[in-house]
Amino acid sequence: MEIKKNAVAGTLESSDCMVTVEPAKKGLELELESAVIRQYGRQIRKVAMETLKRLGVKKARVSIVDKGALDCTIKARVECAVMRAAEYEGRVNWGGMIK
Amino acid sequence: MGISICNTPLSERQHKEYLRLLEACGLRDEGDADIIALMTEDDILTACGALAGHTVKQLAVAPDAEGQGAMAAVLSALITEAYARGIHRLFLCTKPENLRMFGSMGFYTVIETKDAVLLENRKDGLSSFLGSIPKYDGTCGAVVCNCDPFTLGHRHLIEYAAAHCDDLYVFAVSEKGSMFSPGERLEMIRKGTADIKNCHVFKSDLYLISRATFPAYFIRDESRADLVKSDLDIELFCKRIAPALNISRRFAGEEPFSPVTRAYNERMKELLPANGISFEEIPRLAEISAGRVRRLLETGEPEKIREMVPESTYEIIQRRS
């Protein structure tokens, strides 16, 4: 999936995370801010990278500001931000890429 | 509990409540907001925040609503709205004691002074701006100008400055001017100085005289010029921009008209030398000012501006009409 513009999803409220996605020239770059980065940083990155891979995102700069989100929340916010950034809204392939 | 995003101006009732909340939090309305987020609970305003250009400001939470995540909710709503409007670089100015809170919300320090700190929502914003600008070895100087439009007065200043350093950076203010677009102004400056070989013209981006670094310059409330806060802008230039580009001199035109610009120059006289950068104010060419040119254009007398602007500026002005 091609990232065409900057997009954001999620909030900075407790138990949520805010994910921003922007176009990049090459590769996936993931920046993470979290109060529990030492405990869960690796797991958050893993969930985010898996989600990006499943969506077929090859080039993007992604930033996650985590406020204690669960894995399912992180996945949903990454998916939503990518869909918006790829201008895919309204034609999401539920059960396909998003499952 | 709900947040509504409102276009300015607010309704009379909303505005009154908004002012009351700001006052309760020791803030005043700077009046330059494009949109305002209002958070209400049982019809009572509990938190607010605003977006002015690329800057998040006027963030306030009612004392009895603190500690319930209201700030995070308002900031989230503003960021989401900004992105929806295509604005994804965001700045925020706050007191140093709030640094940690906004740091945990994805805002990073651009410059910190004794009583204020400017934050941006990306770590490498300033460094990638500086990285995009070529570096020169000799004595470098800088001029930051609005040039709305570029006149022979600006040309005079730049000629003088270029003659007093090996390489001169001219930074064109990137915010929307009162008459000409940032693109038009950049073109006017580039064409109007093309023959000065050691003069290099760049956009100031959002880091020199922008609504983020120096809001008072754009609010232009001349009656409060005594309160003009330009320290963030000047410190940012001294501590981060000048060292990266090896700039040791700054030049500006003398300002007889605008109290805000005059206050800015006065402050530069104090802060620049303290940071090892010389500052020189060049007397203005008589009878020439961008403001005068704009007024003549507004009153439909374009012929009269010919002796005040370079031919290249005149052509650009002709082209748009």
C-alpha cells in the first residue's frame, strides 16, 4: 500500500495511542514514545511492524505516541492511520488486509 | 463530556466563557486563532485550546477539571483537526515546567529560554531544515525579511550586508504576507538579488519570524508593543540556526514605523552580541517602504511604485493583476 499523504489516527488519552504516518523515500521508520517503553517498547514495535507488513506498506515514516494502549488498540490505530494516509477510506477490504 | 471544534469568531456566549476560562488559567486571548476546541461538561466549559497557523495555543483546563485527561483530549482533537486541514507540522509554546507533559505527548524541544519553550511535533524538524541549506566557510551573515513586496529598500539592505560578509543568507519569511504569497515574495527576492553573487536566498520555513516563533509579529497589536515577546525567535536564531550555518553577523533595516518590528530590533541589539553575533541596523532609504508600496497598489496607482521597487518586482506585480 502506498502512503500518499500525512495522516493521523488515535488520541493522546489514557489507554490509547496516536499514530502518525507520512510518506518516505525508502524503508519503514518507526519512532515510539511511551511511558512504558522499557516494559513494552519491543512488543509495541512488533505489533506495529507486523500490522504495517500485513498492509503491504513498504515505505513510510511512522510515529507512535503511546499512552498505555493494548495490542489490539495499537493495531487498529496503525491500520486506520495507514488507510487515511493511503487515501483508502471508504473502500477498506474488511476480512482481507484488515482481519 | 464532549469537544467541539469551532471556527473563529466564536459566538458571543462561547467567547465570553472562553475568555473566562483563559483568565482563570492566567492566560490571555491573543486573538489569532483559526479554530478553537471547546470541551464542555454539563454545558460548562472545562477545557479549551486553539490552532493558529501551525501553532497550538491557548491550552487551558479549568482548575476543578484537572487530572482527568482534559488536556490530552483537547490536544488530540486539535491535532486530528489540523491533519484533516493538511497541517501536519505543529508547534506549541509553553512554560518550561510543562516540558515533560508535552514531551510525553509527542512534542520535542526546538528552543528553550528562561520562561518559555517552543516545541514541535517532530524530533528532526529543525535539523532537516538546516540540513537542506548549504554551508559556507567564510564569514557568514544573515538577513531575515518579509519583503511584502521586495523593494529597493530591501535591495539596499541586502547589498550592504552582502558587502560586509563573505556569504550572506537571506531568509524570506514563509508565513502568508498581507499582500503577496510566500512563493511570490521568494521569487521577488531571488530575482531582485540575482546579480549579488554571494547572496543566497532561502525560505525561513517556520523557524525564523513565524507565527510559531514570534506570534506578536503577525498579530500586530501595536498598542501592546511593550509586551512583544521575541526572545524565543532570537534565541532560536542564536543558539541553533547561527551555529549550524556559521553565521556571525545579522543585519536588519531600521524601523521607524512599526513598534513591533522596532521592539524586535531593540531586543536583537541586546541578545545577539551576548551570543557572539554582531548586529547592525541599516538606515532606511528615504521614502521607500513595503507598506507604502502596498497602499499605492491598493489605491490603484501601480505606476507610482516604479521608483520604489526593482524591475523584477514590478514585473511580478504586473503579472498577477
